[in-house]
Amino acid sequence: MNNIRVRIAPSPTGIPHIGNTRTALFNFLFARHNGGKFILRIEDTDRQRVVEGAKEAIREILNWLGLIPDETYIQSERLNLYKKASQVLLKHNFAREDEGAIRFIVPKDIQSLDWTDAVGNKKISFKTEEIEDFVILKSDGFPTYHLASVVDDHEMSITHVIRGDEWISSTPKHLLLYKAFGWEHPVFAHLPVVLGPDKTKLSKRNGAKSVLDFRKEGYLKEALINFMALLGWNPGGDKEIMDIPEIISIFDLS
Ligand code: GLU
């Protein structure tokens, strides 16, 4: 595959736990396996939720593990781009002003929104009528996740969006935005989310730890990478111990 470009797009709302870091690792492995680029994009447009020190923790985790981004972007430094994009949608009647915010109007003539997910090659389909008109630019001038994510994935020529499957329900909205702009959408790959021992989403409540906690306990980064790589992926066979170059050479999304 040529010119593969993937990104991780963490919101600096806390210290990433091992599940979030697994997403970063899978993106990194996919990029390196294909000779592509691995991009870090800090999604800090939800100002109320930004936590001090989170951005630094994200960088520290990536640095320590050796998942070094080829390019880094910060969304709060790109507000003009999102404003312009929302103006384009307004101009073409894909959006309307609503109490200082801008809302995307879901078109009535599209029946369903479907894509083939690269994880397991499965077809996913949503009925358009189930999607409500959604805000793309807030009254504080900051974009919502949906707009910023689509504009940036397009601007940054992202070829594969590899993210946790808790984002599946956002993808139909993103497909609507791609259609409205007349842009081709990237391949989507939604990773099965990492669960805690109680089978609910990994969180502080059920003991989620960050890579930095494991580092404090003396774990080696090679061990953590090996462990995280096998959370949701397996090359077949029963080999469990692999070094990073070996994992890169055999890693495969399908
Ligand atoms: N900012 C989102 C997050 O915190 C990004 C999701 C995505 O990868 O599109 O995970």
C-alpha cells in the first residue's frame, strides 16, 4: 500500500489508559508495517474538558514507548480552517445558524450510510433517518469533534482512521460531512474496545492503569508493547513473545 497515513487523535481530557494507548500502538504498527506516516493530533476543542498536564502525559507515553509521531498537530491552533469549512456548508445549504452555533442539516434524500470496516471486513450500515441534525461549530467558535475530525482527516490526507469502536456511531455523521464537502472518505477500522475484568469499558472505576503506572512498577516497554499488541490481534499460532520489529513485520488489520 502506498502513502499510508494514519493518526491518533487523543483529547487531552486525562491520562490515557492502556486501552487508549493500544489504539496508538495499532496505528503505529500499521503505519510502520506499510512504510507510512504516524500522526499525532491533539483534539483540544472541547475547552471545558481539557485537563492540565494531559497533553504532556500523552507525549510522555508515546516517547517512552518509542511510538514517535512523524507529524504533530493541535486543533486549537487551526480554528480558522474549521470556521471556513462551516461557512462552505452554510453557503451550500448543508447547515444553518442556530443560536450562535452552526448545525448540519441531515439530508432527507440519503437512505442509509454504510461502510466496510477494515476490522473483520464487515459491512456497517445506519439509517439516515435515525441521525438528528448536529452541531458542527459551537457558539464559542470552536468546532465539535465531528467537524474538526473530518476536516482534519481530509486536510492531513489520512488514508485509514483506526480508532476504538465506541466511535462507530459517529462515523455515519462523518460520512454525511464527507458527502457534503464532496470528499472521499478514508478507510475506517474500528477496534474492539478493551474491557475491564467486569466486562465494562476500561475506566478508572474498574482499575484502568496507564502505561506510566506500569513503568513505575518496573515493566519494560517491550513487554507492554507485546502485551498491548495481543489485545485484539493475533497472528495465528501460539507464539506469545515477540519483539517490536517482529510485530511490525506481521501486523495486519484484517
Ligand atoms: N478525540 C477522539 C478521542 O478522544 C478521537 C476519536 C477518533 O479517533 O476519531 O478518542
